[in-house]
Amino acid sequence: MDPTKITYDDLSKAQECRLLFRCRKNLRQEYGFKRGPPAGHRKPKKFNITAVFSTEVQKSVVQQDTSSLRRCDGALGTSCFVTGTYGFVAASRIVEMIAKDEVLIPKPY
């Protein structure tokens, strides 16, 4: 995993993250968020929820018979050294939003 590929943007733009895929799916099923672009548009409607994600394409992991309970290479896991980078990117965005008085509050669809 390349930590330089970690960024933040609207949740609708996260493509390679299985955890955020599940989050978007839950928002659609439980809270009425729309799927795909509106009629006549190319881009999906923004969720107005900032997310931290990687733009790097995930490599498939060969499944082994051993448990990944204590390892960081599970299907929704990541390399341990990258986890802190996500936290720093999220903290940076939060401080930036507070400093510029641009705190985003999600609105219902």
C-alpha cells in the first residue's frame, strides 16, 4: 500500500475502498441516499460527507487457511504502517475545516 495515494474527498468519489463501499451501501439502504448519477448527468450526486481513502487500486489477497485475526492483511484491513497516515490525513482535514470555518454538516437527501 502506497501511503502517498491517501487523500480526502466526498464519499461518493471513493472507488477502491471496500469499507467505504459498505458505508455507502448502508447510507443508501437506511437513509435514502441515491445510487449513481441523476438523469442527464455524468457524475454521481455528492454525499456531502468527507471521507479519507486511497486512490490506489487494491491488489487481491490470496486466502490462506490461517486466521487473519492478528494480522493487518484481511479483506477490510490494511498494512499497519498505513493506518496512522489515514489518521493524520483526517486530522489535517478537520483542522483545515475548523480554521477556515468550513465545517461540513451532512444533510439528508
